[in-house]
Amino acid sequence: MTRNGVPLSCVSIDQILDRGDAVHVPEGNGDPLHLGPLPSETVGEELQVEIWDRDEGRVVDPRFRPERHPPNISIPPTKVGARLSMDRPELSPGDYVIGVAKETRSEKGPELVTGGYRIEIPEVRQDELVIAQVEEAKTQKFGANSAKAERIDYPSVIRASEEADLGLKRLMTTGEWEKPKIGKLEESILPNTVELVEDGRSHSILNPGYDPDFALRIAIEQLYHAEPEHHVALLTPGTSVHWGQKGELRDSYRGYGLAVDEGEKETAVPIDQIFAHSYIHDGEMKTSSESLLGKRLVLTKKSDELSAIDNLAVIVVNYTSRKPGPDEETIEEIRDRCPETPIVSIASLYTKNEGEGVPRYGPPNFLEEQEILPRTADIERLGEKFDPQVGRTTVGVNDESFNSAPTGSPTPPSTTDLLGLLRKPQVEVESVESGDMARWFEMATEHFEDLLDNGIEQAGYKIYSVAMFFERLPVVPQRYNDWIRERYAEGERYLPETTDGILEDLESYGGQVQDLQAPGSIFGAMKAFREIEGELRNESPMFERLCEEIRDAVDGGYRIGIFCPRKSWIHVLRNAILERGFEDDVIGKNVVLLDCDTIRDTPPCRRLLFTGPQRPQYAGFYLHPRVKETVIYTYDGRWNRTVRKHTKRYVEQLNQATSESTGEPFPLPEVQSNEPTETDPVVGEDPDEPIEEDLPEKGESETPAEAEENDLDEEDLERLEQLVDLAPTKNGELAEVWGYDSGSEVYQYLSTKLNDFYTRNDDKLIVPNEEGERLFEK
């Protein structure tokens, strides 16, 4: 049996350890199979599991790994009111009721009036959402029935009660409504963020688990606690590859609901029928549906639209996937527009921080200046409660719809990814023997260092960039070049340079640079690179090592991940692996090929492999919480000191970005090497001292050979070219050129596909931004 290409097994749950870890004990002398936290009542049951290591796996039984999709239903507000209060004809003591307090003619104040009952609840306000437990109920032959109920002030709508099955629910593909899977860390964050907002204090949340729905749940929690007729804005900069577009959030929002009755799984009221979704159009707030309460969730991608929202309770800024532009400017702009409104900025460990040359994946810098949740004490408390385990996440199979479908145990990413970080990461730099190439790499390094020593940094960085290209390339150059030429022959443009083009660019630069010393060093490095390329023509030692790893994974029945710094390399590497003779289903089952965006939502892997050292901006990937071991393959064992510095710096930044930064909850990693000597081409630096900038990587973004991949296909690039030619232009003109029926369709396309490459001038006309012009020129 398989699921999404992954083999499944059915095993018995034989025991639950003290800290909740479920264990299957195989017959004979096999190692116990640890399956992560499960409820005690599962002992004795047989569950479907995915075995992804020799002694570890994760539950995929539908009861603990449901997939969810938003409902396609709409319920009238009148019916919502009745169903919210109760779904039975008579009330009894002990029943729970949920409803909205309405003003009546009674002197007793607001009551719940529905289903033939007037329910008296002390200390409620008009239009307030109330959860209460019935104390007494009376039926009458004439007139309304009466009841008295005690209000239950739950600290969280997501965890309304541990005793009653009420509060927020999530619709599953089974058609049932279940409680959202949140962990102890998220439970500690929810009341803290509500308290800070009620005090009018802005703050940030650094979610240690990559879970796109996290920001939405925070917004729902703030809605639940907001004053009547007050709204919550969710500012979200999503794109086609970075979760968080308004359409995605709307669909996910509609997948939540409030329980109708205790223990009820068949019926719940969709959350957008209680707190309607709203948007901004022509400077006015519009509501997409009728709703029971006056509170609204307002989705927007533009901070200037916030001025159109009256009675703002809080502004939630969703930086879970992507943070475009400088942090401080965005936050200050929001403060200027809404000076009295608290701001909650939410980021993850792998937020893509753009606007800094090569994007950096990690906590945004501005988090260091504000109060951060979770607090250090909460992180340490969770680490004491659970054994640090990796790969127990409920998110991890990254499908195209990005619907945040749970795919693991009932423990969520906010807990499991945190535990993976608290487990001391195992990072190793392993040598790939390169024969005669070693002396040519050393020669290129010497020329690079000579230029740095003499202050000729730009020329040095160009040599370094080409060296890194060959160090990281996972296939033979000819295969890489053939793939590029084939794509070009098929009509594609804006393709990467071939290896010949990369070397020709460097040689051309050497003939143009003005400094007297630079040409000699560049041409000396050119000789080394020509020799390296010649050595790699027949065989790539790096690719052979990857094939060995894949064979071991297939034989051992586990999964490995391979990181490619360029998205184009994934296509080349996939073809090379399959042509080596591996079965088609090996890709996905035993091997996942990852780029800098998909790696953050990777499924659990036993080993995560990197070909060559990566940019320091990607250092957090070395410490991925969903893998057991990280291996960086380098030719002849170089670069271990650089890798150690990068990982150390990332953990220091992570600890600094954590609230109460005097503590250090996240352990520094141990980077091991199988080389007895360290030959990093980094001059005059002590690896144990803090570093402001790592010089070799500083210049990687300055050379065209290291041009960043983009997410545009051929049609998108052609349209970007037309936009540049027509600029300044407007939606209507582009609609005519592109064959769209309306300017609104153009607006939707631009927002989805070309959002990173254009802006609007003072006359609101469309013009390319610097990134768009740069890409067009290339």
C-alpha cells in the first residue's frame, strides 16, 4: 500500500512511554519503532504508519492525519443564530450553549434568545459572543421557555474547553469538524498575544514551526477577543510560491468553524458566517458575506489600505513565508497610519527576507527590537516536557495548493519543529575525493586570496563565485549545458549561462578590468577552472556520491533530501538520477529534491545533503528541524570552518531574536569533519569569534554567473518585457495587449505573477521596479 508514493505499513501500538511517545515493538530482535506522541487509548490498536528510518516513523492513520479542505457552503445569518445556540428542541442542565447576546425588553439586560428560549446569562454585553453552561431550564405552555446559564470565560476560542468539545473547529476531508491540532507552545502564545494587544502593546511572534495557517489562527483568536464592532486586519504579502495570498487565506479561513453542540462533529458554523471576511475597494471596506457579528477579518496586501478600516482592534502582519522590503519602513508606515493600533508581526524560522541582495531565510532583523513570543521560559518548559524528536510535524508534504494539510502525527509543527531545534543538530562536512582537481581548486583559491589581500575585492569575488559554481554543481557540466541548450532550442529565454558562458564572462572581465594585478590573477584562475571543467567532463565525483546515498536510502527504506541552490538544477539532477537506472518512484519516495523555498516545508528526512557550502543566507537550512543528520559534501573536505561559522551565527541570531535574549534556549550545533586539516580560503579570522560578515559570500550576488532564479515561466517573462516596453502603462492597455477581457483580470495577474517586478508611479501608472528592469536586461 502506498500514499503519495510513500509505502505504508500497519503496525500495532504496543506502549506509550512516560513522555507520550508511542512505540511499536517488532517481533524478534528488531529495534523499537518510535512513532511520536499519541493518545494513551491507542495502545493495542493497529495504525497505518510511514517508516522513514530504521527506528522511527510517523502515523498516517486518517484519524491522526486528516487532510482538510474548505467547505463550499453558505448559511443564512438567521439559521446561524439558532444553530449557534443549540441544535435540540429542549435544554437540560449541563448543556453548553454558544450564541450572541441581544438586547431584549427585559430589565435583566442582554440575553440569548433562540430556539424558543430566553437564556439569562449574568454579566454579558450586547453583541458579545458568549459560551455558557446551562444551570436550569424551564419549559412553558405559553410564552418563551426560560433558562439560566453560567458564563464560561475561556482564554482561547481555539481551546474553548478541555472538558467540553466546543470552540474552534477545522473541517476535514472526512466531512467532520475536528479541533485544530495545536501544541503546548501555541497554547502559551495565544493568551500572551491577546493580553499584550489588550494592553495596547505591539509585539512579534516567531513561530518555530513552519505552519502557514498559524498567522490565520492568531487573527481568529484576536477576533474572538476584540470588542464588539471592532475589526482585525491581516496584512499578508503572499505570492504564487509564497503562501499567504488573499485567495488562499480566504479559502483556509472558510475551513474553520465554531462548534454547534458538545461532541458534535457533523455540524459547525463556518467562521466567515460569524466574523465576515472583508476587503478594501476604492478606499472603502467591503464585506463579502453576511455574518452574525459586527466584527470583520479584513485581508489586504497593501499597508495604505489600512486607513480605510474604522475601529481597528489589531493589525496582524503575516511574514510567515515572505517579508518583502525593509522591515522597519513597513512597520513605521503602519504606525504612522494607525498610531493607536497595536501590531502583531508573525514570522517563521524560514521567512524569506527580500531586499537584501541574495534573500536571507531566517527571522527578520526587526524582531530583535521588540518583545517576542514565545518567551524563553515557554520554550525551555516544552523542551523539558518532551523528548527532542525530529520529523513529527503535521505539515510536510508540500502540495501545489498549499492548503496546510496535516500529514503527520497529531502534534503540530509549532511543537515538533521546536523539538527538532532543541535536539542538538548533527552537521558534518564530508570529503568527496577529487583527484587532480584538488590542486586546481587550491590554485583558484590562491588567486582569490591574493586579490582580497590587495583590496581588489570585486575581481576576487568573481573568481570565488565561479569556484562555488563548480563546487556545488551536482552533475557533469556537459549534462548541465545540454539541458540549457535544449530549453533554448525549444524557445525558452532568460536561461542560466552554460559553463562556457560563465568562463567566457570571467575571461572577458579579466581583459577589461583596470587594475594591473587583477588580469594576471583572473587568467591564472581561468587556467584552473578550465582544468576543473575538463576533469568533470567524464565523471562528477559529487554526483557519484549522491548516487551512493540514494542506493543506501532505497536499500534501507528511508528518505533523504538533496538541496539545490538553483531551481533549474533540480530538473537536471532529477533527469540524471533517473537515467542512472533508479525507478521513477524513487524521486518522492526515497529522495526529495529541494530548493530554497520548498525546503522549509520538507517532509521528514533521515539525511539532508548539500553539494558544496551554501551562501550564509541559507545557513538555517543546515539545521533543519525535520532531519536527523545534515551532510555538506565538499571536494577534499574544504570549507568545514566556514560551515561551522555560518551555523553558529544562525543560532546566535535565533537566540538573539528570542524574547528574553539573555537566555540561549537553542543549542549551538557541532560541525564535524572527516578531514584532519582545515583549508578554508578565509583569511585571518578566528572561528570562535563573532563575525559581522563573511567576505567570500559577500560578493556572490555581485556576479551575473550567480544570478538568482525567478519563478516566472516563458509567458510571464514575455509579458514582463511588454510591460517594460509600454511603461508607464495601465491595466486597460495591458488587457488589450494580453487579450484579457478587463483591467481587473490584469490586476489579478500582475498581483499573482509579476508582483515582485513592477510598481506604480505617482500617477498610479504601472512601471517596472529595479528588479523588473534588472531581469529584463538579463
